[in-house]
Amino acid sequence: MRSIWKGSISFGLVNVPVRVYSATKSHDVSLHQVHAEDGGRIRYQRRCEVCGEVVAYEDITKAFDDGENTVVLTAEELASLPAEHSREIEVLEFVPAKQIDPIRLDKAYYLEPDEQSLKPYTLLRRALEDTDRSAVVRFALRQRTRLAVLRVRDKTLLLQTMLWDDEIREAEFDVLETVPRISAKERDMASQLVSSLAADFDPAEFSDDYQEQLRTLVEAKLEQGETLDTSATFGESEDGGDAEVVDLMEALQRSVERSKKRRAATKGGKGGSDGGAGPRAAKGTARKKA
């Protein structure tokens, strides 16, 4: 793994230098859009909706829209805002681990200590284990202040960013204000169902059916020679740069029209077979391995 950031954990007078690594990765097969007729790459233009011109990346800035008014923010104005450049993971408090609601947890990172900081790193890890507490910390990543929780995973300290309090939506559903009558027999039957499916969670027992079958399909087409020369799928624009692109709105409109046609065809052909067009995706996105 490659370190994405270097800093140090700071709690009290103790300072623990660490390297930060992404703890997760995507297993999805990477796909891109092509023209169905010749396999040419489909790309998108950054087109201004006012003047209709294609805008160079360096001429694009950001703006805020409240629904009625648009506030344009220049690169200079954004750069004037106080950016956080600290390399310190500051421990704010140690809280009971069970008080961290999983809904708040976001991106996870592994923390690796320097050889010289192994002892204080291990001491902090064991202190968290012995007290069954997690450390609420504050740090900066990509010039943004983040709130995070520091907890133990096996022998490693795991840093997991948390959503800010105002980023958590409340579940306000009027239908839940009505409490239906549930009999003791119904509750007992529900408990029996839970007991019949009770198990210890082992994530290795589950797999992503869709991605496995997609990968199998791609590999089969590669083996059968159903491929194009990749260099032949790129065109040249007027300036010799990226391939010729299509307008984003036009592409979205085509997608909508294609979806409508597919729905109409599905309604008109219910009960038919799939025609044997390759592996079928499972009804769900995950399944338990046999």
C-alpha cells in the first residue's frame, strides 16, 4: 500500500508519528462508455449553457445556487479562506466505543507507526482496548478539517472519519407514529425466525454476484477474441487532444429515451426468456457462498 498522508497523533504530551493509508478499495470492474456501432470512446464537453461555448478547465470556477440566485466564487476568493494545513491528529476526548453511532462513520484509514514510535503507538492501542473506549479526534485532510474516531482493529489503529452533526438526517416518518397491535404469538414467531437464521457474521462467506459474473463475462470475451484495438477507440479533436466529445445533456437525453424504450419492450414482452444473452445477474447484489 502507498501512504497518502503523514502526520502524528497528539494526546496530552505524547506525540506519535504515523503514516496514513486507505483501509478500503473498490472491487468493481471499471467500465467506460463507447459508441455501440464502432466502440469509439464517448466523452463529455464542459459546455456553458449561456453562451454555448466549450469552456477550458482553467476558465471554470465554482458557484453557490440557492434556487433563485447564483453566487460565483473566484479561485482567489476560495484561496483566501483559512485552509487547514496541520499534520496533527489531535485527540479531543476518549468516549465509550458504543456511543459512536455507525451512521456517523465514513471513510476508513489505517495508521502505521514509525519504528521509533512503536511503543507509544502500542500503548495507545492497548489503552483503548483496556478501557473499551474510542478517541474522538480532529485532523486536516486535503485542506479540510475532519472529525474522526480513532479505534482499534486487530493490531492496528484505525482512523475513521465521521459526518458532522448537521450532516445526519433525522428519520421523520409520520406513519411510525401509529403503533400497530402485535400479539405475543406474532412476536414469538418472529423470534423463532430470527433464531433459525442466527449465526456469527463472517464477511468472507458473502460475495458480490454481479461483479463476479461481470468479470467472468469480460474474461470470456477476451479469451474468444471479441475485442477491439484500444488505440482504435480514441479519436482526435481539433487541437489534437482528447477524443471528440458529445454534449452531456444530449447524452443524458439519449439515456432517458433508451430507458423508456427498454421499459416499453419489457412491458410488451413479459413472460419471455432472456434469449441466453450471457450470465444472469443475481436478484441481489450480494449472496452467501455455498
